[in-house]
Amino acid sequence: MNRFFFLCLCLASAFTGLRAQDQLVLNSARLAVADTVWVFTPSDYLSGTAGTYPLVFLLHGWNGSYHQWNDITNCQALADRYGFILVCPDGLTDSWYINSPALEKSRYADFFFLDLVPLITGKYRSDPENVFITGLSMGGHGALYLFAQQPGLFRSAGSLSGVLDLAYCWQEYRIADYLGIRNKRKGAAVLNSFSVTGNAGKIAASGKPIIFSCGSSDPFYSLNNRFREQCDELGIPATYIVTPGGHDYAYWSSAIGFHLDFFAKNLAPRR
């Protein structure tokens, strides 16, 4: 972690009973600005009696921040209910959780794997056999994309309302800026290499189960349906859940339980 340091702000280290939350501010040479991370530990974490805990990274959507998930739902209640450490990093509004080939100091994937994960796993009593990741919209893309890059790190991954093919909306949400393309045809290979759909072969090769879900009124519903077909073709052990809902807080609040239930059912036995 060269030139990397963090400042732990106990702004949210509110102890109610045995609950604890931390907000960490991370400065990294890989990013142009500091990244704030909100960590929620289960109610019995401070007692130290339960040993290690499953770790779940929750990635927010485009134009969101590290507190979006807690705006949507009560993350502390989820940490208590499932016994998971929940980690909500900041995707810096529109990073797409990738290493940009066009913008300087926008290497979010490197930041995630080389800075964030070592910090979290070193600071908290997490179980290395039970690390999960999921997210919404841009974060749904990010979760499955990061999983595809290093599937050995994770037990499983998920996506809610994910933008799983960046070519679908390449002129929106600063995708073209981050990828450095101005023409869809000429940039097709780049779009494919940074999309979840273009990395599906890596997901298949891992042999690990994934979950993805989408509301039936979501503008990215067709992308998720096409990804389901791709999973079937490649033999990816995927659970796909469709329920009524749009691209909004109400849907994500209701659907996150599907993902945490799925992760709970796919836990490796604790040693």
C-alpha cells in the first residue's frame, strides 16, 4: 500500500448496546480524491465472542455515495439480522468501479483490491472464506465486474438492477469519458471488455454461484434478461429474480434481502 494511508473517523462510532459503525476516509494515489467508507458491524461484534464474520461489500449507484445504501435501508439492522460485516465504499459518483483507460487517477478497481480490501480485512475480524459483493445499478455492474476480475477473493456476488452492458447507454452517465470513446462502433471492444457481459466467461470459469435481480418496470430489465440468457448458455450457476418494481429506492429496499438471504445460504462453514 505505497503512499496509502487512512484516517478512521469515529463520527459514526455510535455505541448503542454493542453496536458499532465506523466511517473511514481513505487517501490513495490511485484516486484523485479521498474515498469515504461506512462500515457496519453486527450487534455482537464488540463482544468478540463470535470469532470472524462474513463480509459483504455494498456498492452504490450512479450519482450516489457511500451513504446511499443506508438511505435506502437500515444497514445496521441488516448487519445485526444476518451477522454480516457490511462495507459501503464511495464509488465517487460515477467511477463505474473500473480502472479508467482514459482518466488519470481513476483506477477504482486497483483501489478496491489493493487498498480497500486489505484495509478492511486487516482491521475487522472478517472470514476470508465468506466475502461477498453486490450493488445497485452502476454498483450492480461494479459488483459483478469486480467479481469477474478476482473471483478467488469472493464466495459469491450479486447485482440489483445492474447496467450489465455498458454499450446500452454508452453516451450517458459519463461512460464515454471514463472509457475514452467517442464512437460506439470503434469503441465496441473497449465497451465489451469493461462490461459484465464481456466478462461472463470469467464468471463461468469460476464455477461460483451468483445472484442478480431486477424490477419488471426497470429501464435495464432487458439487459438483465439478456444476461440471464448468457448465463444459461455458459452454464453459470445464477439465480435470477424478477419482481414488480422500478429503478428506485422502493425496489432496492425490498430486493436487497434476496441477496443477503442468498449469501447466507451459500456461506462456507466457519473454521
